Amino acid sequence: MTQPIQVHFWPTPNGHKVTIALEEMGLPYEITPVNIGRGDQFSPEFAALSPNRRMPAIVDPEGPDGQPISIFESGAILQYLGRKSGRFYGAGERARVDVDQWLFWQMAGLGPMAGQANHFRVYAPAMAPDQRTIAYGVNRYTNELHRLYGVLDERLARREFIAGDYSIADMACWPWARNPGSRGIDLEEFPNVAAWVDRIAARPAVQTALAKGEAARQQSVGLAGSGGDADAQRRILFGQRARR
């Protein structure tokens, strides 16, 4: 009997990437919530799995050679799951290179820029007294994110999915590309991206993954609280320095 993959997860875009992939690939898994607003990601137990102290991380009890393996970083997890399942990762080397380059485009560009645009628009006004710095950050990251949406819109002009066939590249990009209003992006400007967002949102596996993620969040918050007030959560999320 196949043992389920343990997914250390919180319902953020990076967390959703992994559960979407697992649902699409038909791999059994169990979610262990990592409540990032409460600081669960800094526990010694989680740090042993993810030295960067960021979720998601997985533990596959049936890893290479039948031995357990733990993996952190969502892009590395997606590549591993693609190899393990033999699905959504290209049928040959040329196709796999195409998937990889767009996966890394998300990891290096779309995700970080979307996160920074969201930070300066949503969180920074309550944290920083220097409004000029906030305005610069809003403009800098919103403009770059807008450029990246343009790249993605152009890519999707002549294809249904980013690398031709539906792949882990789509699973990586979609959670970051959907619902961009808080990041200052209007999807009406990018009709090809908007249509792609809707296509993926309609997939049953994606809907199931999102529902399971929300259930895990509600269970964690209900059992132990959200981690305190908004100021305390901001200090946990954004006030960390090197731990020695």
C-alpha cells in the first residue's frame, strides 16, 4: 500500500502549488498545517525539514530506492513530484527544458515580484512611517509585476498552457497570477492570462486542492488560534533576522 506524502503546508501561493500538483498527479498525501502567522515555520521540527524555515516542505516515505526523503523549496518539490509520477513534466528533454525555464521564471520573477508588490501595498503602510519609501516600493514592484504579466500574456497568446501541454509550470504560476487586485494588476489588461486563469480554476483537481488547503487552515486556526493580533503576526512574518 502506498504511503501518503506528508505536506507541510499553509494556503499561500507556494503552498497551493504543491497540493495542486499532488491532486493532479493522483499521489496520496496528508497535510500538516504550518501556521506561518503563529510562527510554526520556526519550530525546530520544521527547521529540520526546511533549513530556510519557509513552507512548503514534503516528506515522501517512499522516496528514491524506497527510502524516505524530505524536500524543501516549492520548485524543487514540483520537479521531484513530476519525476516521481511521470506526469506534467514534459515527454522528452526538449519539452522538459521548456517546463523548467518557465518554472524558474516563476521562482525568480513572478513570485518574488508579486510578493513584494503585495507587501508594499498591503503591509508596509501599517509598518513604515516613511511614505516616500512605501511609494517607491509600490511603484518599483507593481511596474515590474505588470511587465511580467505582459510576458505571460504574450506567451499565452498562441497556446492554452505555458509550456504547450499543462505542466508543473502552470501549477507554479497560477496561484501567483490569479486574484492580482491587491498587487495593483487588472487582469482585463491581460486577456490571455485571464482566460488561462479561468481554464485552470475550472479543473476539478485544482478546486479540490484549494478546498483541502482552506480546510487545513480553518482546522489549524480553530485549534490554536491565528497567532495573535495583526502587529504580532507582522513581526513574525517580516521581522526575522539570522538565527545563530
